[in-house]
Amino acid sequence: MIKILFICHGNICRSTMCESVMTHLVNQQNLSGQYDICSAATSRDEIGNPPHYGTVNKLKQAGIPVVPHRAVQMTKADYAKYDYLIGMDTANIRNMTRIAGGDKDGKIFKLLSFAGSDRNIADPWYTGNFDETYADALEGCTALLKHLQKRHMPAARP
């Protein structure tokens, strides 16, 4: 099972959106038994809170089920537990690396790097633009799933 943890500042907008989008993409391909997908925050600002109403509304508009979730904070133990720790922006990556005590196993990535971009996913908490965040989340999650399928696909037998 491939274990993925999406991470943003508060765990109510971007990372929860990615958790729901990735879960939906995996379910569409009947791969749910191969993935464990969760999300977390680098801060304690929103601990215990549900996904932001803007995230919920955008996912519903896109026809994507919202994964039941309450914000939690990333811990050092998460580094050992998950195969991929996926941040939304450069500040997230810096904070994730600090919480994990480094990235000796190369598990920390910025989401859009899988789509060949160094762009940050803008935080809709500040921008109010959940459409843009959704487009970036869908682009990044789609590219991540393709990457994982190529990397973890069993080798063809002669």
C-alpha cells in the first residue's frame, strides 16, 4: 500500500481538497486498496476544524465527494509512516522538513513538481479563489497518480 500525506498550513483548504481529489481519482480507477491517502497541517491554527466551506463547495461543484476530515497537525512520526509527504508551497516544504527533522529518505515533495512545475498552490484562505486552487490540485494529483502508477507498477513478465 502506498501511503500519501497531503500537507498545507491549516489542513482545511488545500490539503483536504487534495485528499478528496486524490481519493476520487484513485476510486475512479478501482485502486483504492492500493493507496492510503490522508492530510495534515504544519500549524496548529485549525486543529479539529472541518474542511473550509469554500473547499467543500468547490468539490461538490466538481462532483467530487468530500472525504470526512478534521484538521490534524503533521508529526515527526508521520515521516516514517508515509511514503510521500506532499506540500502545497515552499513554506509548507520548509516547515514539513523542520517537523520531520530533515528529509533523509527523499519523501517530501511539492505537489506541482509532479506536473513539472515549481509553482506554489495559492492558499484560498487568503486569495478566496477556490477555482484556481482546485485546478492546481487536480493538475497535481493527476500527475502524482501517473507518477505513482509508473513507479510502482509491477514489471511486465516475458
